[in-house]
Amino acid sequence: MNLIDIFSSTDAETVTTSVQLLILLTIFSLAPGILILLTSFTRIVIVLSFTRTSLATQQMPPNQVLVGIALFMTFFIMAPTFQEINQEALTPLFNEEIGLEEAYERASTPIKNFMANHTRQKDLALFLNYSNAETPETLDDVPLTALIPAFAISEIKTAFTMGFLIFIPFLVIDMTVASVLMSMGMMMLPPVMISLPFKVLLFVLVDGWYLITDALLSGFN
């Protein structure tokens, strides 16, 4: 049976299969946007990028490593939410216990709960005001069209705050090394070249990757 026959058939079992296939294709096409905007991925990858920039190690770790770490940390953090979506929405839908519309409503609830817990009220109010929406009484009344961008900018703000705090100790090292070189008259020697080993040494001694990972995980508890 080809793809045209699947979507043109009126048999109940075939229609169910076609709906499942359509949902699967839709999820695959929207996966990048869902992963970036509806999960913890944005905050994690920005913080890791800030860490590499503050160390001034150029492309070490490489982009592939940072994105891979952010990806698997996202799966770890979002596992309870994904499990709830699977139990409450996907499994009943595939078992033909509920319809597609009810499955969407059930799947949106865990995602809304996660995003609402990490969204500033100020950011959410901004999008609700611009859309002229009524003040929602419950979380179910909050439209995803307003919650998703509010969650995104809240995550970016939090990530930049964490990135600033990461920058401070390395900035102190750069300023100290630059002052020492200037006092010794070595103005032609790049301070970054001298401070890099000290920054890497400090980061290793304090177990920096552990501390940053712990801070990221704690922020989503």
C-alpha cells in the first residue's frame, strides 16, 4: 500500500495508522522549534556558550560537544514532562481511547506547567497585553501563543544573568594579568595569551563544569 492509499482509505484501522503517521511527521518537522523554545535547551546552551567565551579557549570545547551536552541535559531535565505527555496523551490516543483534540489538550498541560514555573510574570503580561487577551484565571486559560515567547525571553534573561556571573572571576584574572604586564612594560604582549592558562587552571581546580551543571540542574528543580 502506497502513501496515497493510506491517506485516501476509509478503513478505521488504516485511518488510525494514517493519523499516527501524520502526527509523527508533524513532530519531526517541528522538533527543532519545540526543542529550542519549549524546553530547557535554550538556557543550557547559552550558559555553556558563555562559559567557553569567558575562558577564551576559542572552539574548545567544540560546538558539537556543547550542543550534545545541552541536548542530553535537556532530555534529562524534561524526562518527567515527556513521560507525563506519553502517559496522559500519546498512549490513550494510539489506543483510540481519546481523540486528537483531547490528546492535544492533555499534552499541552504538562508543557504549560513546566514553562509557567520558569516564566516571569512580567514577560507573560507583556504578550498578553499586546494580544489584548483577557486576564487568565487559570493556567489552562493562558494561550500557548503568549506563553511560549514569554518563556523564551525569560530563559534568555536567566541565561544571560548566569553568564554574567560566570564572566566575573575570569574578568578579574584578565585585568590582573593586564595590570602586571603593563607595570612590567610588556605592552606588546597580549594579556589573553598569559591569562588563558591561569583561567583554565582556576576552572579545573574549582571543578567548573560540575558547578555549572549543578547550577543548571538546580535551576529547573
